[in-house]
Amino acid sequence: GAGVSQSPSNKVTEKGKDVELRCDPISGHTALYWYRQSLGQGLEFLIYFQGNSAPDKSGLPSDRFSAERTGGSVSTLTIQRTQQEDSAVYLCASSLAVIAGGRSDTQYFGPGTRLTVL
Amino acid sequence: DAKTTQPPSMDCAEGRAANLPCNHSTISGNEYVYWYRQIHSQGPQYIIHGLKNNETNEMASLIITEDRKSSTLILPHATLRDTAVYYCIVRVYNQGGKLIFGQGTELSVKP
């Protein structure tokens, strides 16, 4: 079946502009995650959504970052007033549930959106 | 979450077994060991996970020591396509679904 898809695959923007990154999770997956990976850095958790629960925003680096998930499916990550340090690959993942240890919490990642802020 | 320690890089000859170690000496009784890998320019890919028993699937085997302080991921017949960064992650049961990635091991499979 279809995996996690993200769009656009590449985004170049100017400093100070707002950007929106989109994630389409695997159908039926109730949990959705955003991570980012800066050049030469590891993967950094940003935010996750689980069903109708309040999202865990603990990884968002600043209030310029926000995300929403409409209808329990598609998610949009918005970065306002982009800065050069926001340049990174933004990865989205989804899973059936968040219960650790069971097969249902395996996270499936999309190909990412490469954001370049000039 | 328990901290993991992995060697930064390893080489393996094509067709041979690749054995990737991971130390997690502070692991708690209800924490699981997960392995993901990231091939260049792709998103991470789940490989395998376990609690205390050895596990095997179509991709790899996971050997966890009896005291659970370390584990080894085994790729039985490494191919060039297995060249990737491999991440060992230990997860707390009730702390939500986020994965905390370390630096991982960069495995280079050579012909």
C-alpha cells in the first residue's frame, strides 16, 4: 500500500518568509510525528499527534513553528519568518498507535522535505 | 529514556555478516530496544525491536544479552544496499511515541 508522502520534496525560500510543509500519513494510522535533520546532525523530534489527544509540542524549537492535523489525517508544519538555521530535512512519520513494544507502534517515515532558507 | 552508545562507523565486506553493537547499560526493565536505519537521502526505516528475547525477521536478527545492557544487530549477508546509518534506540513504555535518535553507526558495505 501507499506509504507516508510529503510535499514538496524540496523548498527554497527567502529569510523571513513563511513556509508550509505537508504530510500525508498511511491510511488508518492514528499517530503522526514530525522530525527534522539538519546537515550533519542527528534526527530531532519536533511534535506528534495521537488521535484526538492534545499534541506533544515539546520538541518545537521556537514559537515560529506550529503544526496542525486536520480530520485526523493530513498534517501541515508551518514555519513563520524562516531563518537560515531552519534549513534542514523535515521528516514525517506515522504509526498505528503509540503503545511501545507492539508492532502497532512502528513508525514509518516519509521521504522528507528539504528546506533551504537563503 | 536510557542512553545508547554505538561505534560511529564500521566496515563490512559484501556477503559477510554485519554485527552492529549497541550498549544500553542503564536500560530499565520495561524499555524496549529498537533498531532503525537511514539510507542516504531517505527517511529512517524500521528494522527490528525486542525486549529481552532474541528476535529475527526477514531483515535482521537482534541479540540482547541476558542482563539487557547491550545488544547486537546482525545483518546475516550484507549487501551494498545495506550501507546506511544504523540507530539503536531504547524507548520508555509510557512516554509517548517519539523516537530519540543518537548519532548511530555508519555502516559501509564494501565489494
